[in-house]
Amino acid sequence: MQSWRLLQLEPSALRRPDDFKAPTRLGNDGAHLPATLYELAHGRSSIQPPGQVADRSRNGESAQVYAQVANRLAQLIDDVYTVHVDPDEKRELLTLYVTGRDHTPHPARALSDGTLRFLALAVAELDPESQGLLCLEEPENGIHQGKRFNRVSFAALPDTWREKAPEGTNTVSRGKLLAYLNPIPPPEREVGQRRVADRSDLQMLLPFADQASLGSS
């Protein structure tokens, strides 16, 4: 039982970049994913101070490690072309990227929860220091299966003025859109402020002269 390891992968930890001195082992919450993968691919010695030339002797090995992770991830997710970690020498940060089939790179902060969890498990599989039994609570979290769609269509409620709007006119309340998209996680909302119109962090996004009128719209 001493070899058992409980992983409680958190999207916020998985999305976080690492500094050059970060630990190179995946945390139980998924922290240090970029540093762990970079260490597996390049070794910490490949990080050079600004102005110095990096050792290119491990290029082939590095490419193989990234290819293994990308191939493993592609078995689970369709839109995966490459995976790599980008070292920013000026800011001394390591950022993980997944490039899609359209050759557009996406940083970890833009990836879905399920993609990040799959990525963490793919990296753990390659890590020789990640041994023993891995225990996952609710492994299906963030993982969605089924058909994929490339568009969405909205329609007005029947027997309303929006349904009678001129053809080609699509309208939706800005407040409802902001409430749906909601850039502020629930724990950080102001206490007692449930309506979008009452939230001070979104007032600048509501171009209405009379905010009180939103309650009756």
C-alpha cells in the first residue's frame, strides 16, 4: 500500500505554467505538468541562461518523447497533432502546448478539462519515477463522449416578439449571454449578488443607461 498514489487532478493546476526551477514530478493535483514533460523530453540541463546556446544532442530523443505523448493523446482525442513544452527564457516559464490538426497551437490554459486529464495520465505513463498503483477518484470527470458538433443554432420562444422579428434577425439578451458565459467562478462572486446587472465586475460590459430597467426586461 505504500506504493499507492491518489491522483485528484485539478484543471487549475494542470493549466498552470511552471518556472524553470519547478519540481519535475507530477503533483497529485496535476501541478508541474509542463516541468515534468520537459524533463522527460529534454532534461533540466537543456535549460540555458539567456545568451547561451542550448545543447542540441537530445533533439531526436526529445522529439520521440513528445511524439509518444501526442500519439497516446490522439488515441483518446481526435484533434491532436503535436504536443510540446515551450521554454520562455525571458520570463523563465515552461508552457505546455497542444497543436491541433489545423496546426494551431493551444496553450494548456485553453485546453478542456478532459484533454488535460488525459495528457497528465499520458505523461505519468512515460515517467519512470511514477511507479506503483495510481488511484483516481471519479476518473470520468471532464471527459465527454459522443458526437462532436461544429455549430450551434438558437431559436426564439414561440409566440413572443422575438419570434416575429424580421427574418435573419437573431437576438438574445446580453445579460443572459454574460450569465451563461460567466467569467467569474461562483466562489468569487460578491455575496448576495446573483443578477448579472448587480455585479460590479460586469457593469462595464452592460451598455445600458438605466441598470434598474434590466430587472423588468
